[in-house]
Amino acid sequence: MALRSCDPEAHPHEIDEDAPVCLCPDPNISCRKFDERRLRGYRSDRVMTAGSAERWEIRAFDGHPFHIHINPFLVCPSRSNKEPNFPHWRDAMWVQVEDGPRDVLMNPRRFTGQFVLHCHKLNHEDEGMMELVEICDPADRECLCLGTDADGACISQAGCQPDDLQCQFAKTATDAYPAPPPPDFELCGP
Ligand SMILES: [Cu+2]
């Protein structure tokens, strides 16, 4: 997951030197605004199954307070001197480029249904820096699958309709985001 507001001065030509400086709408999560997919009829942006556990790497290209509803997440220890250096549960976390990617563990246990995750800067969330998350029962195929491909395999609700080029562009652009530079701990001194 990448949190990003497009600042041409701070992040020129991140993906392709010949490309326009800001390829994705500003601000966004994984190159998408909240209502983009809803307007195209997608039911949710991210799908998990009840009882599962996932490790998410959350990156930001500037500063964003990441916040999720319903289930808290376990923050993995990091070398940031701004956070407790032991695993701890939170529902909000500051993510900024200087600290590098943050690893968290998601563990939806019982609740099934939809809720949001978003940047907690009010102007960012109002401008679409938000995702609709859905927790499905593992046996609920209608909840999990957007449809099936030619081989009958489930296309995840978080995936793209085969003819939706905008959705595929967003996924490709997000995958192409470079990892933020690692923090320089030498600056902390001995
Ligand atoms: Cu933000």
C-alpha cells in the first residue's frame, strides 16, 4: 500500500523521467481515489477473510497519518526513534518517507462487512485518500470474487475488471513506485 500526495517539486519524475511529473490523482492510496472504483461499480478496494492474518507494508511519499476502522493492527518494531520499539496495537500510525516502509500485521477475527481505512488529515481524506475494505467469510464467494476469469478462477473484489484500463494502470503505477530511501541512522550520532 502506498500513501501519496503528488508534489511535483518534492517528487519529480518518480516513475519515468519522460512521463508527466504526477501520474496519479492527488492525493491517493495505491494510485486511486476513493470514489473512482465506486463510480465504476466496484464493491470494495481491498478484501480479507475473517480469521486470516496479513502483513502489510505501508509506505508514504510524504507524511500521512494512516488510520483504519474496526480492527486494530499490530505495529512491527522499527528503528524509528518516534515509535515504541516493540510490537504494539494501534488504529492510527504516522507514516512518512524518512522512516521508510512500516510493517504491520492485520488480523481480522470475527467481523464481516465493510469499513474504511484512510489518511487522517482531513483535507486528504475528503479528497479521496481512503479505501473501502471488506472482510468476507472464507466461504462467501460472492463477497470475495468480482467475477471469474476464463479458467473459472476468482477475480478478487480488489482486482480489476479485465477491460478496465484505468484500474490496471493504477495497479501498474503503484507496483512501479520506488521504495522510499532508507533512513540515515548515522545522523542520530553514537
Ligand atoms: Cu494524507
